[in-house]
Amino acid sequence: MRLFFKQHSLLLAVQTVQLVVILSIFWLDGFHDLRLFFYSAFLSFFILAIYLVYHYISHRKLYDRLKTPLTRLDDTFQLTDRAPLSVAFDKVLREQYVLYQSQLEFIEKQQEEHRKFMDQWVHQMKTPLSVIELTAQNLDEPDSSSIREETDRMKTGLNTVLYMARFKTIEQDFHIKHVELSKVVQEVNGENKRFYIRNQVYPKLVIEREGITVETDEKWLFFILSQLFNNAVKYSAGKSNSIVISIYEKEKEAVLEIKDFGIGIPDTDKLRIYHPFFTGENGRKYRESTGMGLYLVKETLNHLGHRLEMESEAGVGTTFRIIFSETQNLTTL
């Protein structure tokens, strides 16, 4: 109703001005019958009121639709009414929908091509890195270790790029199955063995009970743990020589905890550590930080239905906990 009166406010003003001008002409011409003036004004506004009531009734669905936001794109194809303005409005919406769909399909096609290109490029880059790594084994120290250190960094960066490219279609990439947590942790530790030795920070695995198994995607969980373990080691180097990885049950939920004794996270950065590309104070000290690791970890865990908790104190250390809910069929082998 408010939109209707707002649209016709100018018409009401013009009608009033027009009536005043006409009556003023008659008054100046010497015709001073006030009863006829009031009667003329009444008829004029009565006819205008009939028109406005008819216009509102015939376009009521259109006004209701204009003030109600769309909740689904399919609502675009709803027919308003048979009034000419409503028909034209429906036609514009349908044409806009078709244009939107065509542009969306084009963008999705471009993104899919970009994702495939990144997948192929990352895999192609891993081959020369492996060759460089094998060649470095035949070199003398410290050249051999230095080259392998750089290749490890490049592999970590390539894996991050690969998972970022796949993140757009993350739901399609999931393969949920029962996964034994201790087995995945040991695989991640084995993959990062040289990284631990190079930084002189070593993981200590504490298992409350063997065989704790959860429902998750093993490949994405491997990536998540790699990110958290690497962060724990990187920010502990030079301050502590160990991190503690614990697997236990709490209130019928499986918990995987990564605790380091490094530099910790400043209070000013805690609320933004999951923001994309946010590196914070620690990231400026460690130039390798991209600001995407924790963002990908948090978003992936949300998609998997797991929870992530963090506790940290600057200068003392940081603890991350991945919590697998009871509804994910926690079992014991």
C-alpha cells in the first residue's frame, strides 16, 4: 500500500493543482457559487478515488511481489496478473533470469577449466620436483639438504594451491568413510619427517585408546592435519623442540588435539585467523605464511561437519582441537 501511494502521490498533487487552477479561473471570471465549487471538487476527487481503487485492485499482486524479496530463483517464473504492467514486469524478470543463467554457466565453465588447469599444472610440477629431489641425494652436504628443503617448501605450496582449486567443488570431492585417526596421524608424520628434523621440532603422539575411528574424508583430513602440524612446528622452531598430538574421547565425541609450545597467537589476531589471506603479526615474521591455511582448514571442517576449537596464549603456545561428533558414528575397532 505504501508503494502504491508513493507511486501516485504526484498524480494526486497534479489533480489538486489542476482543480484549484480551474476553479480559480471561474472565480476570477465572476462565478462565485461556492456550493458548485465544492460539488465539482467532490466529483473530481470521487472519480479519481474510483480510478485509484481499481488500479490498486488490478495491480495488487504486482505491488505485493515488488515488496517481497525473492527467496529462490525459480520464483522468477511466477505469473503476477494479467495487467499490462504486470505482464511486462514478468517478461523482464524472465529475460533477466535467462541472461543470469547463461552468464552463470559461462563463469562456472571458466572456473571448471581453471580448476582442471591447476590440477594438471600442480601434478606436472611435482614430477620435476621429484627429479630435483633425487638429484640432490647424490650431492654433498649441506647442498643436498638445502635443495631438499626448498623442494619440500615447493611441494607444500603446490598442495595448498591444489586444494584451494578443489575447494570450489569440495562437496563433489568428498569420499566419506570410516577412518582410524591414529593411522592418518602417523601417515602425516611420516610425510613431514624431514620437516620435523630440519626445524628440530618432533611430534609426540598420545593415544588414549587404540582404534578410535570416525567418519570423514581421509584425503581432506590428511591435508587438514598437514596444515595444523606444519603451523605447530613452524611457530615452535627455536622455542620448543616438541609438539603433542593427542587422540582421545570426550563426552562420546572423538577429539584430535594438536598442542605446541611456541610463540602463540596475539589476542588482537585471534578473531581473524580464519579469514582468507590474513597473516597477522606472526605471518609478518614468518614470510612463508599465505594466510590461507587456517581458512581452508576451518571451511573444510565445516563442510565435513566437524568442529574446530582453538586456545592460544602469546609466548606460551597454541592448541587446536578437531572434534568429531557422536552423530558421525564414532566406533572402536
